[in-house]
Amino acid sequence: GISTQLSNSEWKTVAAETASLRASLVWLIVFAGGLAQQHPEGSGSLIFDLLVEVSASRPASKRSKAPGITLPLPQELLSALQASTHGTGSGWATRFVQYRACLMLAILELAQGSSNAPDSLMLIADSASKTRQGDMSSLLQRFLGESLCSVGALCLLLHRGTPSERHQRIVIQLCVDGLAVCASIAQVGVSMPSLMRPLQLMCVAARALISVLSEVDVSVVQRLKIDSQGLFVLVICREVALALQAKGDAVTQGGSPNRALVALAAGIARHAFPHILLASGAEEMSGLKEAASWWALALFRNVARSGGDVLALTQSLVESLRHAEIQRASHTLITVAAAIHDLGAFGQIEAQVQTKVLAELRGNAAAGHSWYFDAALQALQTASLSRNLGFYLAGSSSILRWLHCLEEVGDPGHFEGTASMAKRSVPISGPPLMIYLRMLPSCQRAGNSHVTLRIDVCNATTLTFRNVSVGLSICRSSLLGKKDRTSWSLATGQVRPCEQSIESIHCRSSASLWSEMTVHGVQPLCISLSVSYDNISPPGLDTGAADQPSSANALQEIWSDEEDSSRLNFVCHPTPLSLSVFFRPFHGFDCPCSGMFPPPMVFRACPHTRQGPLSNLGLSGFDLQAWQPVGLHKLQHAGCSLALPGVQSCFAGLLALDSVSILCLLIRGPVGGSAEVLEVRTSNEVLLEEMYGNMKFWVLASLN
């Protein structure tokens, strides 16, 4: 597709540079590049030294040394890359090739331990950042986003000690430009898969930017121009708020506040709110603007707690309530009022606006969570709750998607559902053949959950099993015996059982088989495995009768006196598909941090609900407090000042089949002698019926 858009000369340039790039990667990976030990004090490689510094804190004497160079960097490769930096043509493809070749040359310098490598990286990225946005193709745009964000963060690590003012200025500009480029990429394609990488790069660049700005003079921070794009503001507000929170924890332990960081946070907060919320834009971007606004409000609170000018912050928020757009949106009005309360300034709001806020709180109260709004009313009217009321109410459900995406890419530890499932193999059959099953779920396209199955067959005996066949089938578990063969398919695209064969499994050895299945809907499914093998001893088997020499014509010994068949057949215990096949952990309720547990948005986003005592669900005696369902995220309530009475735990999951539907499970402990209750809440009614009607299956399936 790309080649048809290039001229002959440009195509030759692209082909030559691509070949050189691949050869460079091979040299770096296979021959270790400059990772060799060149002198006693260090490796001579900035990459290797950096890895040693940021990895484990092992003693220097126990650190592994870099391998020696087995092949010097070929001069022909360097010449080819240098020639690519002067490619002919003026189109986007030529610029792309030039930038990438220059970047690879700088990486090769870095691998060989050149002290000029950090400067080369910065200058190349700085030159690339001056490309006008209107002249970019999508490929060049993505390359620049990757380069600017990565180089900006890497240069901070490569510089020993405090960077010079010139380096700080370049890094700041690289990070700001990288954030802007990635924000424009994410604005174009707003599907969840296309958001992940740009958001991840933006988080990396934002942290590097904040790290530099927290060390410079306050005047530099005040002159910084912040982009007004919603995604740019969202990422910056989140990262600054988290940095302030971490710094605030250090201050409470005897540290001193960082004036530059506080000034940066205050400036960004006032720049972002309410302007980002009131900015014109497409209707589908309303959730993004709301998400950025709620993080800006969280930033106001963190600035105040870190020693910022509370009077100036309060004045800015109180003035925002005069906008007609904010007064018309009840959820926004309530959220801003809660933020002002946390600054200790609710009394500064005009009496007419205060009355409207209280009226909106009463109007938002609904069955099941009116307790929240009653508590908020009391706090606002009597100031009985000091500075920890803040919560957000979203006007559109898409705000949760933005908050979830940002939390998922911003913290690698949030991939707990997939990681824990991928590392577990479940034993489903005992000796003589031990069968282990591992399920690796992924969602490759909307409407389908793709599951890779690994079946390990281990021989626990000293015998040899011949012609082992492993059969795989899927069945639906239902109290009504319902059959639905349209909601799953195996690797062949069919629903009938399939078999795989192993010629032989010798003494104490094992074999692995792989298969695939696709699930198209949420329903209780089980995987059934059957195993069969020849019911004869292999030739030459020592039967233990040493005084009776074996004969070539001897009858093969029957292994089982109870089987007349030539094959032995076994059926393993069915293995249920757990929640992690259908859901992944949802973090949209986590941040901005709420003073309430569970967050009120749980009830607004998941209005469909059913609940019942454990005895009604067939779970009498089951300890739900110790239940940790894989595929769902457990909401934390440490530091919350208001908690819904009786709620012990809350789990949230995002349906992987559509990346839209949300599931919440609330475990209500026994209160006043009542039984323990499990409440199921969903964002759509169909999901609720499938989950609640088979709750015993889902709970027990999560125990495997």
C-alpha cells in the first residue's frame, strides 16, 4: 500500500534504509554491540551502565558483566545508514527515512559507549520535532510520537548528575512536542486498542517533563505553554496530581514542599478548569473533557494540601460556578461544589448557587445509593466532614473509558487479570498421565474473546504410552440444560470435538499440545478433555521377570485385566471458563480518588442490579471475603471518609467482548444479624441476567 505512493527514487531510499535498519538491529541483538566490558571501572556502554543502575540493587561485585564483542560494527552498515540520512526527495517518506536513520546512528553510538550519544539523540529528536503537523502522514506522526516521548525520557536517565540548562530546555520541548503529537494521534482513532500506545507514551513523556520542571526555576514553569487539547490536559493533570501526592507524603514525613512543582500544578489546574470543560468540540469527546476536568479538580485539592495558595485556588473554582453551562449540568455542579468543600471554602459560594447545589444533590438521590447524597448534604450544610468529600459524577459514560485507559497504561501493575491467568496451569487429571490445562485469553476484535489453550501431558510412570490422543470439546453448564452452539467455536471454526495425537510419551517425560477457541458471548462454558492410548505394553518392556527371557513372538501383555478393548479411554473433569475469559480488570472508578466507598459512579454507571443472600445462590457457607476473582479489579477504600454501610468489598470488570459493558460485584457483610449478600450491578440488563442467573458457576469457576 505504501509503495504505490512513492516515486522510484523514494522507493529505493526507503528500501535501502529499511535493510540497513534491520541489519543494525541484528548486530545490536546478536553481537551485543557495545555492551562489552572495556575497562575495569565500567562496561564502557551507557546502555549497560544504565541497566545496572535502574535494575536490581545488587552489590557491584555480584553484577554480571557484559559479553564481549564478537563482530565489530561493519563499516558498510554505517555508510549505508549515513547515506540514508541524505536521501533524495522532499516527501513524507524521505523525511521518515532520514529521521529513522539518524536515530539508529545515535542508538549505535549509545551502544558503543559514546559520550556524545545523549547529545546526538536530543539534537535528532529536536530537529524532527520541528516538522509541521500539517505535513505529516499517519506513519510519520506515529514515528515522531514514539521518538520524541522516548528520547525525552531517555535523555534524563543518560545524563549523569543534573542536566545543564540547555539540556533541560531541549528535554522540556521534546516532551511537550511529543505529548502534543501523541494527543493528536489518539484524537483521530478513539477505539480502545488505538488509544493504548499513544497514552502510554504520553505518560512516559509527562513524567519526564514533570521531573525536569520540578528542578527548574519557578519562572520557567510560569512561562511554559500548556496545550489545550483534552487528552494533553488529562495526562498532564493526572501525572502532576500523582507527583504532588507522592511529594505530599514525603512532606508529612518531614520533607519540604517543592515550590516549582506546586507552582506548576497550580498553573495547570487554573489553565485546565473550567476552560477544558467549556471548550467546544465533538459530542463524542465530551467524556474526554469531563475526565480532564475531574483530574484538574483533583489537582486543586492536591495543590492545597501541598502548601499552595488556597485563596487563589478557591477564587478560581468559585468563579467557575457562575458559568451557565456548569449550572445547567447537575453532575458537574455537584462535583465542583465537593471540590470547593475540600478546600474548606463552601461558604464562599453565593447563597443562590449553594441552594441550587443542595437541590441538585436531593434530585440525584436514587434508591440504593441515596445514602451518599444524604451524607454529602449533611457535610455541605454543617461542614461536619473536613476536606475529604470529593467525588465525581459523570454526565456521560465515556468518561469512565478514558479514566480506565489512563489508569491501565499508567501503571503496568494494573494488568493483573491477564498476568495471573497466564501463569497458572490447572491440574485436571491424575496419574498415570497428569493433564494440565492453561488458558490464555485475549480480545483481538470486538465481539470475540480469543482463548489459547495449552495442554500439558506428563507421564508420571516408568512406562511408555503409545498413540496418545487428546480430545477437546466445549459444553455449556446450565441448571436448565440449555444448549447454545452458536456462541463458541474451536480452532477449525466448528463446534464439534477435535483431537490431537502424540505418537509416544516415554518414562517421566511430557508433551505439550496447543489449541484455540473463540467465545462470542458471556455464558457458563466448560472445557472437557478426553485421553486415550493403546492398551498394550510397548515392545521390549521389562516386566520384572528376570529369569524368563523375552521372546520376539511373545504376546503383548494386557495392562488392565478389566479392559478388553485395545484402547484405554479416560475423561478429565470439566474445567470451567473463568471470568478472566470474558472480563478484564476495570480501573475507571479508581481515580481521581474519591472520599466515598464505593464511588457513587458505580451506581450511576451500573443501574441494573439484582441481589440475594448466599443461600439463595447455592453458596451457603462460602467465604466471599476471601474471594479474589481473576479478571476483576478490587476497589480499595483506604482513606475514604464515607463508606456505604455493610459493603465489605467491591469488584469491577470491563466486558472484553465489547469494551463498553461494566460489571460490578458488591459483597455486603452481615449487618444486624442479616445474612451475607452478593449484589450484582451491570451497565446493561442482558449482562445482568446472564451473570446473576449463573452466579454459583462464576464464583466456583474463579476458584480454579
